[in-house]
Amino acid sequence: MQLKRLTAFHTVAELKSFSEAASATELSQPTLSRLIKQLEDDIGVELIDRYHRPLQLTPAGLFFYEKVDSILKELDSSISLTQKIAHPPDTLNIGFVPSVLYGLLPTIISRIKQRLPNLEVHLKDISSFKQVNALKAGEIDVGFGRFSHEDASIKQLLLRHERYVAALPNTHPLTAQQELHLSQLQDSRIILYHQTHLPAANIPAAQRSDYDSPALIGEPLLHLFAKQSALPHQTTSVSDIQIALGLVAAGEGITLVPDSLKSVRTEQISYRKLVHEDATSPIYLCALQNPTHPAFETLLEVIYEIYEQRGITYRRATKA
């Protein structure tokens, strides 16, 4: 089955027009029609209902289009990655979630540029789960995120766990204490900011019945409170961590943030440790199962080197 025939069908199915597809593929309409007819003859199935206007796919054609769309995208990705292997890029594209930018990521980037002076580094703000598709599409080479996921084509390395701290307005009475239990915070309004929620599989089955609403299962901060049987009485949800800290600074509530953010807005916000050692946010490094970028191993070694210099407990990846 020729790739040219699949591409012709995919373009017509996507544009729902032979004339537009002919223009897009730079083929004549008769040639396009002949390629699709040959494809239909190959598989013995009518794919396009030519008697309706606008053009429609048959049920079999719709099913086939979805499969071909996936195949062609995978092929494009494979070609791109093959070209990278043959011609190593001089740019490293890194996806990241905003919270890691306040931690060691700037130091890591500075260090790898010292090691590889000809390497350019481009950063892209992108959520943990969107990093998976970005890696497959070749839009990024590595990603730093805070949520685990399962995908056979993605290598996900748990780098370390970062402790959460409570962020309170400077006027809050609990700032008088240096360590806090989550139960002490449940009467305050908790500001939630995660756009990505924990997969239900990440929560022990024994705990799931403890939640009054399925929506609570995946919200990371509420999950921490629920583990201590201290769900807050009032919450507010915002779109990102910076807005959450802005509301804390304005005295509109409190929140929990990774320890690396405790230098943000210190003139208005006090950060206090939590007594719970398991109140942590993981940091993951994601890449394709077989990373093609020549700087990947150097990046990993730089990360471990910085962790060791800072006395940070981390998990070193084992080589296959």
C-alpha cells in the first residue's frame, strides 16, 4: 500500500474537498481521485461517500482516517527523530512547569552551557502531561514536570522529592510558629492552583473511600490535607501558582508551595515548614525512551552533580 495513496486519502478526508486537497498536495484532481480509488481497491472498502455534498466519509472511511492520521503523525515524528540522530542539533529544547523555574533549573541550564558552550537552550512553559505529546512531536527534547504518567514511549526519571511549605500572609497568626500541622490550616481559605490532577491510580485504594467527592481524589493539595484527615472548609481555585501567591500576599488565603518558592514575595508572605515529611512534590525528568539528543547524558550528570553539591537527596537513574 503506497504512502502516496494514504496521504492523498488523509488530505481529502481532512479538508473534505477534492479541489482543496489537490491544491494542498499539488496534484491534479484526477490524479487525487485515481490514488484514492486505487487505495479503496487495495483494501476492498469504499472510504468516501461521493454522492453527498459536502464530501463525507463512510463509517469505514472515518475509522480508517483516524488510524491513518495516527500513522502519519508517528511517521513524521520518526523522520524528525531520525534526522536528529544523523544531524545532531545544536539546540536543546526544554519543557518545564513554572514551579521548577524557581528551583535549580536556572543553575542546571547555566552549568550545561559551561560544559557545552556551543549548545543553545530554549525553554518552553508546558504542563506535565502536555510534555508527553510535545516529546513525541519533537517540540521538546526533555521535560521537567511534577506528575507521573504511563506511556510506553516515554522515559520518566524521578529526580527527587521537594518538601512543601505553607505560604501565609505576614499578618496571619500562625506565622508565630515555625512548623505547622495541616490540621492547623483547615480553618483558613486554601488557594488551589494545580491545573493537572493526580491520576486515581496514584492514590491508594484504601484512601479513595475517604473522599466525599471524586473531584477531591486528584487535587494534589487537597490530597495532602485528606491524608491528614484535615480537609479545609473553604477553598479558592486559580489558574497558576503565581496568582495563588498573589492572593496570599493580598491576605485572601493561604496555600502550599514547593520549598524552592519560599523566596517569592517575602515582604508580604511568610513561609513555614510542615511537620509532615511525606508532604512533598516530586520532580520528574521526561524524555523519549531512547533519547536522541546528544546532550541528554550531560544534562543528567549536571543535575546529579548539582544535587550532590547542594546536599540534596536524589534518585540516580540506573543505566539499562
